[in-house]
Amino acid sequence: MAHPGGNITGVFVRLPELAEKQVEILTQTFPDRTRLGVLWDALSADQFNAAENRAKSLNLHVLSMKLERPPYDFDAAFQSLVENSPQMLLVLSSPHFIA
């Protein structure tokens, strides 16, 4: 902002309300599903809390996968999620997830 005319290299949105709405959209899209996998990290903890609260209010079972120490091992995270058989997946917003 201090130097107009420059480039924006990325956008990071951290809105807990958006995470709640994403949970609602998933349940409307897949009304017969009850197990929600959520991929998150420390930077998206507020989103996770909001999504988890909304999911529980909709009687969903939340399978939490918190990633720690970037760069993250996404292969291992997805393998762990698969072992728990989620029926839906919500990947929350974090600048570490963009790469």
C-alpha cells in the first residue's frame, strides 16, 4: 500500500465465518454424509474452531488433521485422513497451503 503500482503476490483470507459457511455448503451438497475431514494449521486455528463448532451443531463427526512444522508433508496428511474415512474434506485457508 505504501508503494502503489506494485504487484500482489498472494492473498490470505482468514475469516471464521467463511469456514462455517463452507461446512454448511458441504452438508447441503452431500446431505447423507456425516464425517468431515478438516485440514488446518496454527494459522487457521480460528477457522478450525468455527468450522468444528458449526459441524458439531449439524451433527457431523469431525476428523481433524492439524499440520505442524512447515513445509508440510501433505502426502502423509492425506494418507492419515484416508485411514479415518472422511466423506467430505474442508481445507482451511493458510499461506502455507498455497505452495
